[in-house]
Amino acid sequence: MTVDSLGDVSVSTSYGRPERGGSPSPSTSNATTPSDFPPLHLPPKPKIFHGREAVVQQLKTTLLQDEGTRIAILGTGGIGKTTMATIMLHDPDIEAKFGMRRIFLRCEAMTSADGIVSGLAAALNVATDGNSDLIHSVVQYLRKTESPVLFVLDNFETPWDSPEQDAVEETLGHLDTVENLSFVVTMRGTKRPGCVKWSQPALTSLEPVDLLAARTIYLEDGGRDGDGLDKLLEALDGLPLAIVLLAYHGQTHSPAELAVAYEAERTDLLNRGRRTRLTSVEVSISFTLNCQTMRDQPDAQAVLRLLSLLPDGVDDAELPDVFPNLSHRRRALCTLHDVALLSRSGSRYKVFAPIRECILFIQEPAGPFLMDMRNYYYRI
Ligand SMILES: Nc1ncnc2c1ncn2[C@@H]1O[C@H](COP(=O)(O)OP(=O)(O)OP(=O)(O)O)[C@@H](O)[C@H]1O
Ligand SMILES: [Mg+2]
């Protein structure tokens, strides 16, 4: 059966919760289904995109070769997860496989499992007959389409990193039972949600872009070339959001002028216009600072402020000496790594430079843990 042969649509705003534990069976739901798949409604294809060739290749290969692919694009805020997913949605080979059945769902305002389910249902124009949970109707509808469907669930960290985590994972678990459905979640962090059999080899967290890509992005985004550009870009640690924002100011200022300004007023240059997560590194980071995982581990904020004083970061083995009086130091470090505020290279953890600047701008570290840290570094 194709989507064209499905029955009439009836749209309802009511939705229910999935039954805990079980996966919906096609026979338990009488959802009505639309006669056509909903019209394609994708974000525009990013015109400027560099430095991700290997990731694009891996994503494409996985999405094209398998049915029912499950991929998480992970990484810190502003590293380019949404951009990556959007590039993928517009790829001609992906378009050839999934056709009209490519759906992009923003989850940044969804704070519950019900919110996701209603978002999925709305995106598919699926309603329930009142006797079935909406998630069952969604699953039944997806199965009936038979052809491959691709969902991108963008900024999935909002519903997942919340008190509803179990219910949110259960919803993903229901989607995981649909064989003709592929889904890509983009999420801040370094860990994938449970209840899903993620496709292997799993994608590793997005890394910063290299200097060559940073330079190309900066120039294509309108920044002027000039002496000292590479040094300026090196100070951004390859974070695309910071590169794009600095390029905005670089339209009217040379790299040399920006270098002087960046020295004096760092975070000001990592903002532009109205302050949103896409126009301000500080606003972008504040979303992660306020997520549930961070709130559950209050020491993590203190450790982050302290590590922001260390451009070279800290080695795992140094932790007991650097923070001798912090009882949950390793847990705090793990938390920061889980939410991708810390990058890890071998046994060394560090905070990306633009994030460091913003953290220090928001609140300078102080108190006894700072004294301990200073004492350690004075001694060595
Ligand atoms: N590979 C890239 N080449 C050029 N520009 C990029 C690239 N990746 C990201 N950008 C730009 O960087 C900014 C942030 O990207 P994006 O929104 O994709 O990050 P994100 O990881 O999804 O952020 P968030 O965690 O807030 O959702 C955007 O302006 C985007 O255009
Ligand atoms: Mg995003």
C-alpha cells in the first residue's frame, strides 16, 4: 500500500499517553489516516556549509543503506547539529529515497512526552478516534505508509533532559518499532537516549571545524580577510556559531580591529541583533546551563566556572589535587561532559574558548575551591 491509497483524514487536537512498557500493535488502533502525506515543510537548505565531509558521508551511507535507521547527532550548543541534519534532508540521494516523506520537527519548545506525540501527530495530520492513544495512531499511520519515512527531531534535548525523560524515551521506543521509519535526533550532549537500538557505527559527537573550514565559513559569511584572521579564528576553537557571529562584525571591521576589540569585550562580539540561541553564544549556552542534568548536579556549575580559567583544561589524574575539597568532582566533570560543555581529548577535559569567555562573563569564579585550584597551580 502507498500513502496515496490511504483513507480520509480527520484532525483532532486530543492526544493520549503511550501505554508504559508495550509497543503499539497495529490492530489496537483505529486511527484515521490522511489521503496524502502532509506537504513537505523543511527548513531551507543552508547555503554555507563546510568542514563536515566525513560526517555527511557517514550519515548518508547509514540512511541510504538501511531501513529504519536511528541516528543521534550530538554535540555542544552551536556546533552545527541542526545545520548538519538540514543538509542531510536536502541531499538529492536522501530526497530520492524518502521523497515527500521527510519531516522536520522542532522540539525546542516541547517539555513533555505528550508534547512530542502531539507534535508528531500534527506533523503527520494524524488524529485518533478517541479510543486509542495518539502514539498508537501515529505508529499505525507510519506503518501503513510502508514506504520509507524520515523524521528529524531537532533539539531533542529539551524534552529528553527534563523530568519526563522516561516517558520521552518510551515515545522514542514506540517509534523504534516502526521498520520503515528512519529518525535522526539532534541533541545537545554526548549521550544518546535509551529505549532505541541506535544504528551502528554510531555517529560520534560533532567536533569543532578545522581552521581551513573556519576561515571559509568566516569569509563566506561576509567577514573581511586580512592580517591576523587565522589567529582570530583560532581563538574561537572551531565553534561554528561563534565563527558566524564574529563574521557578522567582520563585515565592517578588519581582523586586526576585531582582535583588539575581542581582547577588550570578548562576549560582545559573540552576539548580534536580538539575543536568541542563534545570535548569541551566551544565550545559547544558558539553555544548557539551565537543563535538568545541570540542575541535578549543582557542583557542575562551580567546576565549570573554575575550568573556564584554564585554557588548557585539566587532566583526569590532576582532579584530586586541583579540587581537593570538592567531594563530587568526578561526577561534576562527567555531568559537564554529558551536556557537552566540556570537550575531552584522551584524559584531558577542557571548555571551548567561546564558552569559557561567556561563563566567566556571566559569573567569575570565587570561594574556597578557587583558592584550592590557585594553590595547586602555584605549587607546580
Ligand atoms: N558546517 C557549517 N558550515 C557553516 N556554518 C555552519 C556549519 N555548522 C553550523 N553553522 C552555522 O553555525 C550556527 C549554529 O549552527 P546550528 O544551529 O546548526 O548549531 P546547533 O548545534 O544545532 O545549535 P543548538 O545546540 O543551539 O541547537 C548557524 O548559524 C549555522 O549556520
Ligand atoms: Mg540546533
